Amino acid sequence: MVILGAVLLLHNLDIRIFRYVWPSAIILLGLYLLVRSLRRRTGTVHIDFGNAQVFGETVSSGFTGAVDGTTMSHFIGDIELNLTGAQLKPGVNKVTLSAFIGDIKVMTPKGVATKVVCSAFAGSFHALGQTKEGIMLSLHEATADYETAEKKLLITCSAFIGEIKIGAA
């Protein structure tokens, strides 16, 4: 609705938006390809939870601490989060991940009640057995036992351009 309203406003102001759409799309695609090649040249960065990074790849392997309140964000780069050994408190344990251009991959513990809320402007989702691809995507999916479980994992992800994968390891 916001994008449609902006397009209509620009049209009423006699600003021809489509003149800029294709060049902008090509520039964004070029940035995406540039970041992909830079990522292959740079090493992996391991960080503690709650930090943000501008470029590169964030990987958390074997995380064993409390997970509730975890927030990670990137401008350009990938996030890979392994929660298979995470400690969950009773109730809802929230994890929030965001990337402007890049992929997000989360490995969840087997048998844990999980709810996924994702959004992306362009990309694909592979979460809890559901797959979506395209533009202006959103996904709200939960395991069957989510509402009744004692310990729950709520994962909120957003990406402007990228792929989001969430599932049990």
C-alpha cells in the first residue's frame, strides 16, 4: 500500500517514476553481485549476540547461551545463526534478524516449537517446510505445537534483497 501510494503521489506530481525504476534495479543488482564477490574474498566474522555489522558474514556456531532478545543486523552480508544448542526460557524466546542485502540462515533445535515471521522486498523464503519466491514477500508460519508449548522460539526476519532459510538442523 505504501509503495502504491508513493507511485500515485509521484504520478500526480508529474514525476515519471518508471524512468528511474530500471536504472535503480540494475544498480541494486550490481551492488548485490559486488557484495557476493567481496564476501568470497573476506573471511568469516564471529561476533557475540546483540552486535551489528556493515559488511561481511556473521556466523554463530554452537551458540549455547540464552537466546531471548537476540538481535542481529547487517547492511550488506550474510547472517548464519546456529541455535541448536541454545537455552530457551519458559515462554516466548525472541530472535530478530535483518539484512539489507544478504542471506539469513537459522538452524533451530529439533523438536522446539517455532514461529517464523519474515518479510522481504525481493528474494526467497524456505522456512518450516514452506517455500516462497518473488517480490514483496511475507511469511507467517508456526509449528503445530507452537500455541501449547512451554518453551517457544519466535524468529522475526527481514531482508530487502536476499534469501531466508529457517529450519531444524
